[in-house]
Amino acid sequence: MKRPCLKLITIVGLGILSFSVSSCKEEKKTVKPVVINFKKEGELTIKKAANDSIIKTIDIEIADDDYQTQTGMMYRDSMEDNQGMLFVFQDARFHSFYMKNTRIPLDIIYIGADKKIVSFQKNAKAFDETSLPSEAPAQYVLEINAGLADKWNLAVGDSIDYSSL
């Protein structure tokens, strides 16, 4: 009589154990992608060098600390044509950017301490880790969607002015 009872306990115990093991295997963890949305922090106006006429006014995010300047446009899926990111550095020096973890192609515009464009890196490819240096010392860097620098006919010597919100 003792054996059937032991068998029943063993069968019930194994059933509970197999249920708990199978339920653990069925759990799936979901990894959410990093999504960063544009946050307007200011406005930037680009002016033509020859006559000081306004070429374009855009909304900007301002990257002015180590974390923001290192992260930049990484992990973003899109940006509107009337938006950009302005990097503000303490002083003018040669800078180099790259497109690691940057999902959208960009035009990178290097701007001197006098707020005049000193050089470009146009059509920087998404995810490309090639160094994209300035050709002159820059205190500011503006990133906009690839192709806009040509569409807006920007040139070395054109200037910017910006304000924070």
C-alpha cells in the first residue's frame, strides 16, 4: 500500500516540476530600441556672407556638455528639415566627428568662433566611423540632414546666429 502512494506523489511532483520548467522557457524578454526625440532648445539663423540676407531659420537642440557632445545625433531615426543640432565648444580648435550609432546621413558644418562657416563634411554616411575633421578651428558645429547644405547653397564665410529658449 505504501508504494502506490509514493508513485502518486512522484508523478504529481514531476508534473509540477515540468510545468514550472516549461513555463520559465516560454517567457520572452522584450528589448526596446533606444528612441530619442527632438527637443527644441533654441533657434538658429543662417545668413549669406555677401549681403547678410537670411538663408534659413531652424529649430535646434544644443549640445554643450560632454555627454551631449559625445552622444549627438546617435540613436535617432529621423530629423525634420527645419531642425538641427548645434554643438557649442569652450574654444575654437580642430574638431573631428564620426557617425557611430548615427542612423541618418548628415551634413556637418564647422563654424569658427566668429560664427562664420569654416568648412563642411557633406553627406556623412549613417553608421560610418570614418573621421570627419574640420579644415579650420571651429567653436561650433551644426548637424543637419544630408543634402541641405547644398540645397540651401551654404558656403564658407556664411554666418550663423542662435538663441536659446
